[in-house]
Amino acid sequence: MKRASSIQVWLIVLLCIGLLACQKNNEIKAATPGESGVKQSVDEVAASPSFGSDAISLYESWPKETELDNPEIPEATDLWISIIDAAKESIDFSEYYAISAPDSDLERVIEAIKRAGSRGVKIRFIVDKGMLRDDNAILPTQIAQWPNTELRIIDFSAITGGVQHAKYFIIDKKIAYFGSQNFDWRSLEHISELGALVQNPELVLPLQETFELDWALAGDRSAEYTKSEHTMPVRIVYKGEETQVTSALSPKDLLPDPALWDLPQILELIANAKKRIDIQLLNYTITNYDKSSFTEIDDALIAAAERGVKVRLMVSDWSKRKKYIADLQRLEPINNIESKMIVIPEASTGFIPFARTIHSKFMVVDEDAAWLGTSNWSGDYFYNSRNVGIVVKGRAFNKDLSHSFELYWDSAYAESTDPQKQYEERKRY
């Protein structure tokens, strides 16, 4: 056999190197971000397929053992963990309260937060003083012990007479999540919730300013703040369609930018409605907590119905309580107004307090307008309590919210309001 020439030997070596490189490259392409073990920056996350390229993306939670999972809207829990794991510098949480349970989805989120703190991410956490009672007082004491984490308790009642009712968190001051989910294990497993990931800096900024204001107030109730101005609406692309988004915040007299107060924006949407208004809330009432009346939204909805707009109102069956059922029964006989209550069966594991209900807060108007937020609709929430949200003008966003609404409205869990029936209250705790 003839001996191979030196040129042949080098060609064989180069070929082997090339094959090894191709194999390694294919392995890298096949690996998912989680498998690679490499943490992505927030900028990379914002552009990654995992979170999509849209400036706003919807995420949901739904009660286990029900048929209320919307296949078109991803689950919130996995998103929360992913963006927390992507944090490099800071995470700011503004929550109404905090409560967890062993082996729950929220425990997975908490582990992600601890991982972030352990790698040097600065974590700030706000909860409302009014909810620091019973079981709700346990987790905040633990939060204060998490790595690189600072907890502040805000007494919103002493500041405005309301509560810190917003639910949102901000990653590296660049992306944010807000929605109806409380920092509560039940919100991720046993309650219907809806929220949004925000990846547009102009829309994240009002949330960051609101957080900084409340962080300061939690340390000193007399803290002063500088009011700002924002150019709204912000033009974004949502599922390929140009869409306009405006931040919608409360309470009226404690906002970084007073022009972003949510109530006038909601009333404007209702006033401009031509065909339909669909609303999903925890409950509906014209009576504030101090027994005073709040009729601004009620009057607007009745006026819309009188001009031929079809109004559909969907709430939790917790509304069978006397405080709420009277208002539903009062509206039901009015032409063009219809209401339903969603009744979620108890879990197979047994009764869970303050769970098995719908808690999302949104409204869709005609085919091209919507509101999504954290606020219930009694006057206290607009005038006295902290809430955040957005008003959106765009068909694609409206369509996605409408699909979520119809899923519940047409479900086997929906019960039409009977204006004559004597309802028994649903056990909540």
C-alpha cells in the first residue's frame, strides 16, 4: 500500500476539524435558552422568540380543573420566571399583598427571585400595610430576608384613604409586567387572571416613575415628587398592526403625570362606543367603601345602552353578596344591558379561601378599542387607590381580549343574572 502524501494528511485533518465544528454548531442551534445555561440580558430577552417582538403581549392564569384555558394566550407563571431569570441589575415589585403555599407555582417564582438576588440583582418590594394581617403577614417577613432584597410597607390608607392595589413588576427598568394577578399562589393556579408584558420603554417609564414615587412614600409619607409629562398615545406594533397605547393610572391626585388618570380614559371609551361594550371585572357596584355613591361609569353605561350600544357585564359569582347583586339586578332589565356571573367549581382538593373565581379587569369596545388594568370599578379605586393599566386602540389587541371574553361568556360556568332571584352568598373564606 502506498504511503499517503503530506498534502493528503493535511486534507484529512482539515476535513475532521470541519466536521467537528459543524457538529458543535448544530448542537448549539438545537439547544434551547434554558438548556444552554447562559443567562440572557433583558435586551436579548425583549427580542427573543420566547417573549415575542411585540411591545405588548397578553398572558393569563386560569383555574385548574376547568376548561377556561385560552390556548391563544400563554401562561403567566412561565413568563414571570423567565424574565426574572433574565434580570441583570434590578427588579422592582409593587404588590397589594404577598402570600404563598408549599409546592405552588408561586414558590417557583420565589426561587427565581432568590436566584436573581444571589447573583447580585437589586430587588425592591412594596406591599400595602392594610393587607398585613392573618396569613398575609407571613411572606413579607420572609421577603425581607431574601438575598439582596429590600422590603417597604406603604400605608396608602394614611396617604390617600385607599390601598396600594396595583400589581406589577419591572425588570432592569426596561421591561415590565402588570395585570390582575396578585403576588398570591392562588392567582397563578385557582383564579382567572389576565395581564400584559410591556417591552416598550415609553410605556415602562410611567410604571417606573410610579414605583419610585411609592417607594419614596413608603419611606416617608410626606415625600415630595416631581410631576412629569409623557407624549401619549405611544405608537407600537401589535401582531403586525400599528396600535396606539396610553398608560392609564390612578389615583387621581397622586400621579407622576396627571394626564394619565385612568377614569377619564375609560369614560371616553364608553362615550365613543357605537356597537358594543364588553366588561370583565371581579364585581360591579356604584357604592364606595364609605357608603357614598359613585355613578360616573354607571351613568355612562346606561347612556350607551340607551343609544343602542349592547353592553355585556361579566363578573365573579362573589357578586351574589348583597353589596353587589343589587346593582346587577338593577341594570339587568335595562334594554341592551346583560350581565352574567361566572361560577367556578371548587377544586378536587377541597375548599380554597379567596379562590376559584374570575379576577381579570378589562373592557373591549366595538372592534378597535380596549382597556386592561388592575382596578376594580368602584370610585375608591380611581380616586383613592393605586392602580395601573393601559388603554389600547387597535383591532388585533381588541380581538384577543374579545376572544378571552367570549370564552367565559359562552362557557358552562356562566350564569345569567336574574333580576327577581334571591341569591345566596357564595362562601369566599
